[in-house]
Amino acid sequence: MTGCGGSPSRDPKAYVYSEHFYDTLDDPLRFLTNEMIETVIRDGVDCDRIEAGAGKLRRKHDFDGVNGVLVIPEDEPYIVTGWTELADLEAALSSSRWSYDEIQKIDAFEKELHKRRIDILDEKAGLCQS
């Protein structure tokens, strides 16, 4: 992505995990395996630099209709956080990789994550009333 900042390492062995990411690896709503993390690092597409935050980007890779997403700085091999998100419902449902229950959980996590972002944005804009 020319002109959009750096492009972090593609070597999975170079990466260290933030404490937050390490602590969430066992989260039953994230569904990221070590194999998926390595694949996202090595083969993922760099995107969403603005939403990831200053100096960071999202690197994502499709796993049968579900994206594995990592947030990483542009200039160092460090994983800030990561999760899965539904990219193509039909592909996910027809895949043997994902159960219907897992797809529902991924969708619920994504909706809750999005809701938290909306709440934070509203609060910053002074739209939330306590």
C-alpha cells in the first residue's frame, strides 16, 4: 500500500503479542488459532489503516467466509489485538471449517464490538447521557 505507511513483517516468528492479545487467545468468541494467526501475518491483506488507529493497520485473511483480523503497528512486528469477523455468510455456512453455532458466535461478537465502538463514538461526541 504505497503512500499509506509501512508494511509490517510477513514473518510470523518475528511477532510478539500484546498482553491484551495474549490474554484474549482463549476467548471463546474470537476463534483465532495459532495456524490462523500465522496465515494472517504471512498471507493477509493490509487494510483499514484509519479505523485501526494512528500508526496501525488491520491485516486480514479469509478462512472460508470468516476473516481472521489482526491489528498491528506499521513499523514493528507486534500484535495489538485480533478477532474473527463474518465476511461471507454463504461461504461460511457451506464450509466444513465453521459450525452454525460458531458462525452465530462470530456474528454476535462482531455486533457487540461494533456496538461498543458506536457507544464510544457517541460518548466522545457528547451524545450519551448518563
